[in-house]
Amino acid sequence: MKITIDVPDPVAPELLAALTDLMARIGPGANVTTDDEWTVDRAVKLLRDTNLRTVLLVEAAIEGNGFANGPAFRAKYGDNALRGPSQSITKAIKRGAEHGHWALTISHPLTATTPDKAGWSKTGGYYLDRPLIAVFREAIRRIRATGELGPPGSDALDLPGDDQ
């Protein structure tokens, strides 16, 4: 027997815990599957929980049709511009999962490339999975529409919270 329970996103952590507990009492073969796909609402939550530098990196990946060029990003925002954005996303994913916004198993939207030829420790860039380009483009559009980030192309990297 398959039972589907549809609850509003985000699901409350206590509800998810109760369902998991119920399935465990039912026995082997019973499980709870959570939705771990990126939606625009989830992307908005993620980006709001990171910093401007991270948003600019995601925006660069969108503008690059799924690829944020590391050397070009550093040339525009400084040599240290790629230090931290990936970690900021990882931490925001963890916090979002703790708050029940998504499953902890949700994928990291950016994937680093191998180091570029300019330095052994510098990434050549980041890939944003093709299906996520439209999702994150709309998320950034929504955030910018609120005035939280300023106009497109804003390059101020010194907002409060930029150290997340």
C-alpha cells in the first residue's frame, strides 16, 4: 500500500519527525521520502540565508549559462572573491534542513571545477546544473524585486552578513 501525504512547503520538522517515527513503528519496508528538489521558493530562502558575494556567484553562473568563470569573477570582484561562497551555501543548506525548508539530502546547486592554471588552489569556476538555471534566475529576480540586493550587476560586497 502506498500513501502519499502532501503538506505545504516547508514541512514543520516536528511533523516530519512524527511521520518518520510512525513509519519506524510500522516496520521494515515503510519509509518516509522527502522532497529534495530545488524550487524557486527554496532557492529564495537559500539565497536570503547567504551573503551578497554568494548571490553574485550564482548570478554569474546564470549569466554564463550554467558556468561562473573563476578568473573572470576574481578579476571583477578581487582575488579572494571565491573564498567562502560555496561554504556559505553549504551552511545555508544545513540551516534550511534544520528548519524543515528542505531535506538535508538536497543537492548543492554549485559544483566547483578543478583548479585553474593560474594557481594550484584556485578553482577554475563553478557549474550550476542546467535545470537550476531557471529556478535560481527567478529566485534572484524575486529577491531583487524587493530591493534587498539592489539593481542587477550590483557589485558591493561589504553588506552585513557577508562573512557567513
